[in-house]
Amino acid sequence: MRVLAMAICLAAAAQTPPRLPDQLKGQQVVSDVAFAEGPVFDSRGVLYFSNYRKYGTIGVMQPDGTTSVWMELPEGTLPFGLKIDAHGNLYVADFKGARILRITPEKQITPIPGDDKAGRLRGVNDLCFDRAGNLFFTDSAGSSAAHPFGAIYRYSIDGRLTKVAAALPFPNGIVVDPDQTKLYVSDTGTSSILVFDLARDGSLSNKRLLYHFRTPSVDGISFDEYGRLWVARLESGTVDVISKAGKWLASYDLGMERVTNMAWWNRHLYVTVAETNGIYRYDAGVDGAPTIPVQ
């Protein structure tokens, strides 16, 4: 079982990071995924992912490589991003249902309400936790003239849903910095990575551009253990790496389009690719940087 404490992540990030590999060498480990998205590992090394064999399911890959459908979700659900909290509950970004689903290890489902004072959620895309267990997620919308912009929401540990950022063309991937002071968002609508200052009360401020890609587009994002941000390039068919200072560091051509998201395990990067309906494992030479303790 892999257990990474926050102090270890911060200490590693402060060190000089090793040189990035010249190329990512890997192989396909899962096939037959209707729309490959949402990879996340639990503390035992079991990989959960969205839409295995058909839309509206959660698939699993065991540490020995065997795969199965773990659960069929309620009719009308379209899962994208997935995350697991410190108690083993799986959180599902239901894009079509415009909500979050919390699923216990015993497969009990609790929908998180999709309304707040600002109005109805329209297309929940991806999600992340801070170290305290508060949930941040992107509501992409941006698909109609009536609702051209998306937003970022926070669902607190005491059950309050709050819109913390608005007027974003198409917010997509989202992650809290391991030091808990910033929140990063990929905006598919502008092919950009945005960064916000994150206050203790969960509020966001000082939105700014971290990096703009000249070619479309961006999707899931994740930090490695040295504080470098890895970006799934949805239409470019690459995974790119940028520093927290906004410097482009590397680009890895996967030879496939619709690269949607990623997850880390044992110094390997697992990437979901919608074009080929698969998940691929790459030797990245580093590990990820979780933002909550893995129990």
C-alpha cells in the first residue's frame, strides 16, 4: 500500500526535480472503455475509471491487471472525473446529471444537491479535494447561448455548496496545489491553465493566467511529486508539463487524440484516451502528489 504524507510531498517539491524523460514509454492496460475518463487509484492500488464497456458505468482494474465493471450508475448518469476521499468513498462528476455522486465502498449512492443560490449546475466535469476534505469541482456549461460560461464550486465538509469562481469559458481539470495555497484549473475554452489564490475559508481570488497553449486544448491536470503540473492535451494528443512559475517544460506525443485525464501509481502515469477507448501506463520516473492523505 502506498501512503504519501503531505510533508513528504512538500519536502520533495522543494528539492531540485530530476530531469524529465525524453519520451514516455508505455503500454495499453485497459481497452473497451466507451469514453475513457476519470482514472483514480484507491489506497490498495485498484484503478477506478469511467464508462467501462458502456456509458454510465464505473470500471476497475485490480493490481494484477484484471478488469471488471464495478458498478452501473443510475440511468441518465454520464461519469467524467472521479476522486476518492480519505474514507474510501468514490466521488463521481456526473456531467449529464449535473451533480456529484458519492459512492461508499458498499456501493451506496448519495447525490450531492445540484442547486445553490446562484442557480442550477449544468455540466459537472472534474473534481479534487483539499487536504481538509473539502471538494472543489468544475461546472463546464458553455454549450449554449443562454449559458455561455462555466464556474467552479466548493462543497465543504459541513455540506455547504458555494460558487467560488464564475465567468469561465469552459473550466475542466482542477487540482489544489500540494501546499494548499493555490487552485489550478484547465480552461478548455481558451486552451489555458489558470491559477487562483486559495484562502483558508475556501474562497478564491487573484485569478491569473499561468500558461496559454497555442494549439487546442486542455483537459485533466495533475501534479507530480516535484510540483510540476502535467496536462492532458485533449485535441493535441499530448501530455505536456509546465512549472508552477508558468514555464513550459516538456511535451509528450502519445500518437492519439482526445487525451482526457491521468492518475499516478508507483512512479507510473496512467492516461485515459477517448479516441482509442483505452487507458495507457507510462513510466514517468516520478510519482504523483496527492492533496489528501491516502488511508
